[in-house]
Amino acid sequence: MFKLSFMCGLLLSSASWAAETPIAYVKNVMGEASVTTAGKVVKAEVGTAVQQGSILKTGAKSSMGLTFKDETVMSFGPDTELTVDEYLYAPAQGKLKIVSMLAKGTMNYVSGIIAKLQPDAVAIRTPAGMIGVRGTQFLVKVEE
């Protein structure tokens, strides 16, 4: 009985740790920007951690740039909202994936290791469709 509950506790704490592990960090901010994770909104500043499920927002006349663990770079222009839906970066296990939803605004995307090793593992969804990343850089704009 003790062994089973100990193992369940170990699995739960491992899952919690994985959910709290940063997948990216804010590298630059100009103006007003925020990172919302698990319902908690924080002002985006250089070094702010981004996790899977985080919602990134920039205000009017604002911008923000992120660098992910695999060296993917995303830069956002004014009035942008992006959610990082899925992020897996375990190249030794062949687990690679980036899926994000750009609800509005502009984004400049520069591929990192995930797109180079497995291009079909990267997708940016928009309200009108999905972008499958096959190159190294693109710019996208989503109007309201």
C-alpha cells in the first residue's frame, strides 16, 4: 500500500514539475506586455519564464521577443495574442513539437532545432487556418 501511494505521489510531482518547467524566456520587451500562466498574469520583463499553456499578449505600440529551449525565436508586434498550446523538446527520445495559436496581431518566427530536425512537428494555428513550418523564417499577421 505504501509503495503504491509513494509511486503515485512521485508520478504526480514529476508531472507537476514538468508542467512548471519553463520552455522559453522573454528576451526583450518594449511597452506593455504580459505572460499569463495557469490564470496568473505577470508583466513581461526580460527573463520572464514561459510555460506550455502560457498566453502572451502585447499592448498597443508594444513588442516582445521570446527564445525557446530549442532556440526557436518568436517576436510579437503590437496588439498580439499567442497561446503556446504544446511544446515538446526531447530530441534524444525523438519527442519534438511546437503548436501555438496566434489569435491576433503579428509574429516573426525563426526556426530552431525542432523545425530543423522535424519540420512537420511545428504548427502555428490562426482563426483562419494553420501554418505548417517548412522554412526557417516567416512573418504572419492576423487581423481581428
